Amino acid sequence: MIVRQKQTVRRTLFAMGVAGLSLVPAAASAAEISLQVGTIESPTGANSLGWQAFEQYVEAASGGDIDIELLHSGQLGDTEKLLEGAMIGINKMVQGDETLTGAYAPMMTWFTPYLFADEMVMKEFFASDTFAEINDAMAADLGVRALAASPYGFYNFINKTRPVESLEDLAGLKLRTLPSSEMTIRAWGGLGASATPVSWGEIYTSIQTGVINGLGHTIGIMVDQKYYEVAKNVTLDNSFGVVNFYLVNEAFWQGLNDQQRAILKRGAQIGAATEFGVAAYRNRVEGLQTLEENGVDIRPISDVERQRLRQAAQESVLPWLQEQVDPALIEKVFAEVEAIEARLNR
């Protein structure tokens, strides 16, 4: 976005009163802050649209005190590289995702398979005091803090071999995983499938040639990567909930004044809300329509069968997870999710 465009946006948003009474423009003498924010999606991705909402809010609400430059499509690296940069302070703010679970063990607690009933339960969890405690601990231990979290979907199975409606249907299927993802390796194994390591760029051809039968991922990814061209069976089982984070380097964060922190946090919340809505629509409407139009057999799974999948996957995962993370924290996360589900009548 060029300078003239940004100035126009600021003037327009101030005229609309977006900055609010509690977030008055910074004093003219305040030092200007320039932030380059790395993301991995294309400019039209749901996460990128969220960061664009963040950018416009922050620049307007700060009265030009904070300038944002978004670098989409992995210009600063993948989420692992972005996280590493945020940890050491090279990057002040970045897109994060479930990569955090590999960098900070307590984050694995919410990545347990079949933990969340739907995206609303997941969204409420990331607004809970339980997650706030994990987040504060991560900021102290890892040097990175999440200002907001946006669930962008669930892993669902897509495979080329057969429709999957029950636990038994997964037996022997070769499902893609990352070599470093012990959680998914154990989960797929618990379901009777064969966890098969395949790099991201080789997934399509690996399905095509039979190296793997399929994988678990979001509906949006299935559509974006055109996996429906080589695999025609999708099961809506909602196994792993996946989340994008608005991450900030903790030392940088603590060096800001209260007003600057308030603006950045509110901007991240607005960005996360934007992304959440776009991703939910694309997963539940546009994505499913695209799959149907391309001849994919889409099968919802019954609540009874999902409970069987949940039990089998968690029985495989939890003994290992309890060796990596304080079991009391795991219990607290599970209790928080159960309380949310009860509150939302799930």
C-alpha cells in the first residue's frame, strides 16, 4: 500500500470515528514505529485479509504513529522461520500457526485430536483464562506472545481409496504426516492408518502415484491445492483444530507504551475476527461447493462414530503427551473445553 493510499485510509477512518474515545491519536512527538509483518498466505487468503484489517485499524487508530508493511506469500519465510525470527527479535510481529506446538510443548495441549466440537468452541477456548495462562508462560519462556488467535478450520480426511464413515474404514490407509509431527503420527496410528511422511510440495503427486492414499487437512487447503483432482473421498470428522496467531516479540511488546499496546492488541483482535469469518465461510460454503462441483463424495460422520475416532486417537496420543507436558495442564485444558461446550449447549 503506497503512502498516499495509507494517508487516505487514515483520514477516512478517523472521520468515521474508528479510533474511539479510549484510543486517542499518539502525541506528535512520539517516535514512529514501523513494522514489517511476514505472512505465508497469498494476499487473498483469509489470514492475509485479517492482517489487512489489522493494518488499516492500527495505522488509523495510531494517527500515523505505527506504520505497517505486510509481506505476504512467505516473503520472509515459512511459519517456522517467522517464529524463529520473532523469538530472537528480528521480526517484531508475524503470522503464527500450529507450528507453535513444536516450539513450546504446553501449546500441544489444545492440538489434541478431536478436542473441539466446532470452530465456535475453539474460538471461545482461545479467549479463555486457561489459554491466557499458557500464552503468558510462553511469552516468558519463549519470548513470543499471541495477541489474538483465529481458528481457520479443522483437519478432515481426503483420500483416493474409499469413503470413510467409520473407524474401521481408516484401517491401512496411508495418510500423510510431517516427520516432526509426533502428535499426528500417533493419532493416525491410533486410528489404524499408516502415518507416512511426505513434504508439503510433494503431497499432490504422492496421492496421484499412490505413495499416500490421502491426508487430513482443512477444506480450504483441499481446494487451494486441488487435491480433489486426485482424491474423491472427503470425511467431515473435524479431528485437529488449526489456528493462526497474531504473534509479537515479547521484548518489543514490553517496550511499548500502554496506548500502543492497546492499539496493536485491538487491531489483532479485529484481524482475527475478520479471518475467522472469512475462513468459516470458505470452509463451510465455498469449499464444499467446489468439492461437490468436482465430483467429490463428501460424507459427514455421525456423533457416535466421531466419539469412537476421538477415543482411539486420544488413547494413542495422551500417554505420550503426558510425558511432554504437565498432566495437570492437560486436565485443565480438557476441563475448560468441556465448560465451554456446556455453556454453548454443545
